[in-house]
Amino acid sequence: MAPWSFGTGYRRFQQGMLIRYGHSKVVILGAVIRLSCTTALLGAGYRIGGIGGSLVGAAGIISGVLVEAGSVQLRAIPVVQCELRRVSGSGRPLTPRCFFAFFWPLVDDVR
């Protein structure tokens, strides 16, 4: 399930940027893509038969997340190239305190 962790973190990072720049519908489309891919792989595993349910389930979840991460990445490229580069920084350096103030609620939500 290690690829699932990478895919989830990566897609959430990209989705956050897309939401920030007004492309929140991409998140909904990504969820539809993820669920469709997962369902298709689970259905294929069921039809083939003879494969352990935990293996089919893990493969379905991992593939769905990675496919969604790829689709979100494709949608994020124009945003990075056009919109993100136009935004100037605040000029303040990122301190550890500011970083953890932003990051801790994200980690705390996972537990």
C-alpha cells in the first residue's frame, strides 16, 4: 500500500493548488475517475476469480489513486505554468513555526 500513500499525498497537494486558483471542479472529476478505475479493477478481479480479495482490493485502491494523481497532474500543469508563476511571493521567508502551523492540522486530521 506504499504507492497509495504517495498517490494520496501527491494528488492532495495538486488539488490544493487547483482549489486555490479556482479549479475546484477538477477535484470532483478526479474523484469520479478514481472511483471508476477502482470499480473497474475490482470488477475485473471478481470476474477473473482465483485471486485473493485482499490483493484485488489493494490493487484496485492503489490503481485508482495513482490514476487520479496522474489526471490531476495533467490538469495542474497549465495552472502552474500560467497562474502560479504570475503570483509574487509575500517576501517573507517560511519559518519552521509558520510551516508547522499550516502542516499540523493536516497531519492531525489523518489520525
